[in-house]
Amino acid sequence: MGNQTGMMERISESTRSLTTGVDTKDVEHWVMIYIMGRGYRVPADLTIMTAMEFAGYRLIRSCGCRQGFCGACATIFRREGEYKLESALACQTRVEDGMSLVQIPFSPADAASYDIASEAYAYSVFSKHYPEVARCVSCNTCTKACPQDLEVMDYVQSAIKGDFGGLTEQSFDCIQCGLCAIRCPAEIVQYNVAQLGRRMYGRYGSPEPAHLKARIAEIEEGKFDEALDRLAGASTEELEKLYAASERESDG
Ligand code: SF4
Ligand code: SF4
Ligand code: FES
């Protein structure tokens, strides 16, 4: 219990430093931004996410990994003097003077239920679960909206052609932020179409990886049982020591 309390204090401390870690007397450049229509003066080198926290917002939704991977911080913004609405990830985008923005923490988009084991490995799986995919008018709006710079329209076209491999490759870096779907005039939920396609490709299209089969056999033979039991019974201090001593892949 004591260990857990210590851990919670450290998490709480690190969260505090994210929200209050800017010393205003060191700030040379400031910008005005407008969050849901209300103006705030914030340091110029903050991301949208940290600027919102600086302005006093406590992000419970619209914030997850802070590193561009989880898709939780979808944001719509407009630059001063421009008419275009643009989209971005709040954790990856720096504020600009005059920027007006709002966050879209969740898109209430359709997500079909299916059992891939009993689906046909063909275009019909898309027409069955997401028939609207056939209505794509190739306007490319989704591609322009994607903060991951994916060729979203191309992967939708791959789905329409029943090209599961192409769809998987083209959509692999999708983080399910939902920004493409909310802009689509054909009301297609591109990212859920892609997820269905990747699941189908994983089951039926991609070659079975030999190393994975070998590892599963090792697990089933009990090769790691003892090590797993040791970890499950370790205290937080022991786990921290093991983690600090573990080998990690280099960043380079
Ligand atoms: S926004 Fe919709 S209609 Fe336009 S290209 Fe993308 S999927 Fe097709
Ligand atoms: S494809 Fe759509 S859901 Fe996926 S990252 Fe791009 S905009 Fe977000
Ligand atoms: S917080 Fe996860 S992508 Fe921005």
C-alpha cells in the first residue's frame, strides 16, 4: 500500500509539472489564442495541449499519450484571417497568434460488430458492415483532414477494390482520431472501415510469422512460467530495480 501511495504521489507530481511548469517571467513571446471563443494569452512555444493547460483547462478527455500516438486530442482550428477550418493533434501542434480552436474528444461514429472468423475475405465484408463506403465521391477531404498525413481516400479506394494488403499498408499509422469521418460528405467512417480491413488481412492475407509460432509453442510448453510467477510476486521496489536494470532498445 505504501508503495502504491508513493507511486500515486509521483504521478500527481509529474502531472502538476505539466500544467504549471511554465515560469512566466522567463517567457519572451506571447500569443493570443481563442479556445471555444474565449481569448487567452499564452507563451508562444507551447503546443495547443499545453497552452490549454496553461490557460487553466484540466484535460480529462482530449488527452492521452501526449506523444501523437493515441488519437485522443483531435482538434479543429482556424488561423486568424483565414476561412479554412483545419485539423490537428493538440499534443503535436504549436499555438499560433490568433488561432481559434476547439477539441473533438470523441466521434460518436458507427463501429460495426462482426466475427472475422465467419466473414468472407472479399469486398463484400465492407458492403455488409459499412455499405456507405461505396458512396465515396473521391473528394479527398479525408486526406486533407488527417493529422497523420495518411492517404485516407486511397485506403478507402483500396477497400472498395477489396485490396486488403494495400488498405493495411496505407492505413497502418491510423490513430483512430476520427477527424476524417467528421469531414466526410459521404458519411463514411474511414478508420473503422480500415480497422475491419486490417483485421481481415491479419487473419486471412498476411503470411503466418514463423517466429511468432515458435514463441507461442515456447509459451505453451511453460518456458516462461517461472519468470512470470517471479514478476507477479515481486514488490514495487523489486520491479523498479528490475526495470532500471533491464536492457532497452536504443533510440538511435
Ligand atoms: S472524404 Fe469521404 S467521400 Fe471524400 S474521399 Fe474521403 S471517404 Fe471519399
Ligand atoms: S485516417 Fe482518420 S482516424 Fe486515422 S489518423 Fe487519419 S484522420 Fe485520424
Ligand atoms: S494525446 Fe495522444 S495523440 Fe495527442
